[in-house]
Amino acid sequence: MNNFQFIKVCSESPYERGVQYGSQAKSKIIDGVVKYKKLFLETTGKSWEHLQGYIESYSKFIEKNAPDLLTEASGIANGAGVHLNEIMLLNCRYEITKFSSNAASTHECTTGALLSDTTRNNNIFMIKNWDYKPGIVENIVVIHIDECNGTQILGVAEAGQLIRDGINNHGVGIVNNNLKSIYDTELPGMPSTFLRRSILSCNSYDNALKKSISTKRTVSVNMMLVSDEDKAVDIEAYPEGCDFVKPINGIITHANHFTINPEINAKKSDDFMRDTRLRYLLGKKYKYIELETIKTALQDHEFYPLSLCGHDEPVHEDPMKGRTTVASMIFDLTEKKLYVSKGCPCTNAYNEYSLFQSDCDV
């Protein structure tokens, strides 16, 4: 089957968790570092030597505000045999990309949440089509983390990143979108991947929401929080503020633009086609939505090439250019399961993972 690498991590020690992760994903981490150094030199004009100063300012912020997360990142670096700054490059790639030459025209992810009243069996779903560079597909991993303190996490990330999107056994889930606002700066704050990782250690939806809105940000990000308590909210976060998009008839969909305060958008706003299209497709099966309904919606090609299922035609010779759906994710918060396709969902099957499927046998 066409699966992502599955990483199992089990330790109460943040450092040991990192070492286990880094050692399992070593080759993918090294490949990602090489690709991003080249990409950022081309799109920002900044050499690796220049970027390291920027990255170290983030490390200092994390060390002061969330030292356990930096310890986990250090473990990943040692497990993979790379420098901490190189792991931070992978974890700060969202922030660095904000100031690249094509940042204002980037079309990335589409997300959604479905509360129990909308589905046939009253299951709660959280969904995402992750659209990015084709060259990262082989470096994406599915991660199962057992913190050995009562918290387990199942999610998806680029190898070396702490985590991007996922759920935990406390019923908390998060998926994310790229946002760029007129307020974004290159000052240090909490990198998006570190914030997501900390949210997935929260033992309640309320704590996750509090952390989402109180953590210092210097660039914008869209965070969709979902709970197995039948709660969901979309947070359009920007430096020093955020706005909330609440479910309408139990459904939220979002793409790469501010909807509450569109005047702060710093990029083209034609992404609205994807989130409105996703809402339309799901709404046609309102109260009868099932797993297959969601899969079919995420395979949709209306408004190509800016469709829900993303493709570049012709395919770029450089795999770090262009846009494709690198992974399609469906999280079932009721059953605590993840269904994910490796690449475009129209041509690749969804593989199933359970939050509770893996014993701690690392």
C-alpha cells in the first residue's frame, strides 16, 4: 500500500521522545533540510548562514517560554544526527515562507469540521487537504506519541517537525491553514509547529483554546479546534489578535483568507472558492454525512487548478515548486481514528490509523 512512514514514540522524557522520532525518520529529515536550504535561498535570497540568526531568535523564545518543546526538538536533532538549527529550519519553515518571493500568491490548505448533528452516525469529524510542494510528499510521516503521562497523540507532520495536525486521547483535535496578514513580522514568537504540538498535549478543549489565543504570535495562522465534546471553532489568528469563526448548522470550512476582517489579508483572496465549495459538497448530504461523503468532497476538482484536490499540470521539473495535495486527512474524533491519503485523494487510497492501535513497544 502507498503509506506514509509510521513513527512510534513512547517516553515521559521530551528529549527521549525526540531521539526516538529523529532516529526513525533520519533519512527524511536530512532530505528535508537539504531541500529547504535550497528553496529558501531561491525564494528569500537568504543564505543558510543568514537564516541561522533568525532561527536562533526563535529558539531563545521557545527556551524561555516552552523549554520542554525545545528539549524535544533537541532530541530529534540528535536522533537524526543533525544540528538543532536544522531541525528548527524545518519547524520554522511556515514562518520563513511568509517572507518568500511568492508568499502573497500561495494557495495551500482547506480545512473543515463536522459536528455530530450533521453526520449519519453522529460522529464528529475534522478534515484537511494539505496542499504544498510535491517534493515533501515522501518526507511526510504519521506520528503516534505516547507521553507516558496519560496523553497520547496521533498526527501528521513533515519529518523533523514536532507535529502539524492531529488528535489526542482527551478528545482535542487541531488542523491548520496558512494565513498572511498585513501585521506579520519577522520578530520571534512561538513557531506554528511548536504551538500545535503544545495544543495537542492539552487535556481539554478549553485549555487548548486558551493556549491557542494566548500564545505570542508574530505571523498569522488559522487554527481549527475540534473536540469530541461536540465543540468546534476556527481561529483566524494574527499578531496581537484573533477572530472566531463558529459553526453554522454544525459545519465550519476554511481556506487561506481572513473572513471576519478581510481587510487585513495580505494575499490574494481567491481561495474562498475552496472553502465555499467544501461547505456546499458537505451540505448536500447534511445529516447524512459519512466517511465516504467526506472522501468524495476532498477529491473534488471544481475550480481547477485551485480545486480542493490540488494538481499541477504540467508537473514542475523542480519538486519544490508548484502545488499539489500532499496529504488528505480525515480525523474521526468520536472513534479516535485518522484516515489519510499519501498524495492526491483522487488517485490514492485513504489508510486508516487508530489512536489506540499501537502499544508502547519502541
